[in-house]
Amino acid sequence: MGAAREATRPDRGRGPTLRTRLTLVYTGVFALGGVLLLGANYLVAATSLRDRGLRLATTIDAVAREGEEVYPTEPAQPAERLETWSQTQELSGSAEPAALLVGGYQDGVLSDMLVNSVLALVAITLLAAAAGWLIAGRPMRRLHWVTETARTLSEHDLHSRLGLTGPDDEFRELGDTFDAMLSRLERAFDSQRRFVANASHELRTPLAVQRAALEVPLAQDRVPDDLRPAFRRALDSVGRSESLISGLLLLARSDRGLAATEEVDLAAIVREAVDRHGDEARREDVELRVDAAPARVRGDAVLLEHLVRNLVENAVRYNRPGGWVEVRLRAAHGRTVVKVTNTGAEVADPDALFEPFHRGDEARLHGARSGSGLGLSIVRSIALAHGAAAAARARPGGGLVVTVGFAGP
């Protein structure tokens, strides 16, 4: 879970987003309603024009044939226009059937109404689509916030909460449920860390007693010669157990985060760690080089010392005779980077080395002294506690390149 923050979104084909689908639904419903309304208006207008047109055509035909004076109930002006039109048609001798003329008038009115209504419907539908996109976007922003938070969370920042605001709707309920889940996970992880720390602390006392029970007879030369190898093996086993417990305590401490920070001279820590492992490197026939530029970071000096020491110790331990280790420290552009490169066996999966109790494949372990398998796990845990990123990659030709990047002080 320590690498959860570094996980990337899976690269797979995706359909339209929920916001796009909601916008299409809004637009489709609006367009369908507009088409139905347009059709109903068209039918009503066509029926009304047909009925009124028939009555008008009948009246005009009667006036034109019989020359009767008609006193319509309509205002005087339209009646006068109809009478003048009738008389004009009779004098010209080119009168057409009134029904044909009225029908053409009806068709023109309906055609104009249909075209203008369709254009208006298209324009309003586009406006409705834009409005639907904006309306769908407001609740989607809260959903995106839940998604981004879930994607970036790890066991080191379970104290974070969404705290969604806004109307008391389904999205608010989702955010509150997510916050409650984070609270339960935080309690579970804290309980696990306390158990590891307490169990490791309690185990140190019986191991100290066992070490004393083995060392005192050996120091006083009260152990028979035939039992000395067994005592030595038991003493080595106690030493490995103590190393494992110390690593677990350190891992539990770094997982809890930093209680207080100070400005630390990281260059001095790097040089001290290299000096500490100088004799061991010479015994292993490994050349140990250091190139540390001045750099200061904010953090816990003791944890940072363990971080650098574990990096150098692993690089020397998992090496080969005649190999080399290079430790570089650089600070530039507001970022401080510790880079440890070493020769050694081929590494198939470098990132898996950060998992607790994972010591690599057989090629890496061949000829190396046994360890607890917590070295790089502690490195990553301390790095995350300092807001840094730890990464490893295989070196061409064998070996490993481990980098730890810190933000500026």
C-alpha cells in the first residue's frame, strides 16, 4: 500500500463520461418534447386554418357569383377588402376558385411556421444542451473530488477527510460514507502499528536475557569446547532477532509520521554513513565512493540517519567481490536527491524490494549475508514520513540504483 500514491490510472478504453451521458439525456428529452410540441402546434394550426379557410372561401365564392352584399361580423376593413377583391376578379375575368387561393395561403402559412419553428427548436435545443452540461457539471465536481482522493490515498494519510459540502443529496451521503470508511481504516492501521511496536518492544527484554545468558559463560570461559559452536550459533540467532525487532520498531515509528521536524544537514549524515561502512566494504572487496554536495532538509535526524545507513548497508551487502558502491547527494531547483548505485546480481523486480521481508531472488541472495528484509521497507517508510519519494531500478549489467527525492527545506 505504500506505493498507492504512485499508482497510475489504468490505460483502457473508456466510454462517454457520466457528465456527457447526463447532458445527452437532458438534450434528448428536451428535443423530444420540443418535437412533440411542434407537431401538436402544427396540427392545431393546420386544422384551424382549414376550417376558417373553408368558411372564407365559401363566402368569397357567394359574393363573386351573386353580387350579394355581405355584412360580415368581422371589422369593416377586411370585409371591404374582400368585396373589392371580388369585384376586381369579376371585372378582370381571371377569377380563380376561392378555395384554391385560400389553400395556397394556408400552405404558405404552415410552411413558414414549420421552418421557423424548426430553426427555433434547433437553437433552443443547443442552448438546452449547454445548460444541461453546466447543470450536470456541478454535482460531478464533488464526485471527481471523491475519485481523486480515493486514487491518491495511502496508509500514511488516512487522517485526510473529504468533508463534502453542498446540498444533502446522494453525493453528500457518498462523501460521508467515504469519510466514515477512512476513519475505520485509520483505527485499524493504528491498532496494527501499536501492536507491532508493543510486541517488538516486549520481545527485546527476553532477547537481552538470552544474549546475556550466552555471552557471560563464553566470556568467563565456562563453556566446554564441544558446545562453543552451538553457543556461537545461538548468539548469532539472537543477534539476528534483535536486528529484526529493531527494524520493526523503526518501521512502526516511521509509519506513525513525524512528531516534530528540524533542519538537518543531510550531507553530514551521508558522509558519516559511508565512513561507518568503510571497513565492511573493504572486507567485502567493494569500493565505496561518495560525492555529497551541501544539502539541508527538514525532518527527523535519527530517521534520516537510518534511511541513509540502510541504503549504504544494502548496497554493500548485496554486491560482489571487486564491485563498487557510489553514493551521490545533490540539491537543485528546490529538490534534494540521494542516489545510491551499486554493482551486483541482476534484479528482476526492483520495486518489490520495498516490500517488508522481501530480500530478492536467488541470484541477488547468492553469497550475501542474510538480513531481515526490512532495509528498503524502512527506507520507503521514512521517505514517505518526510514527504519524499523512494524509487529503485535495475542497473544495466547487474546491481541496483536507488533514489530518494526530498522537497526543499
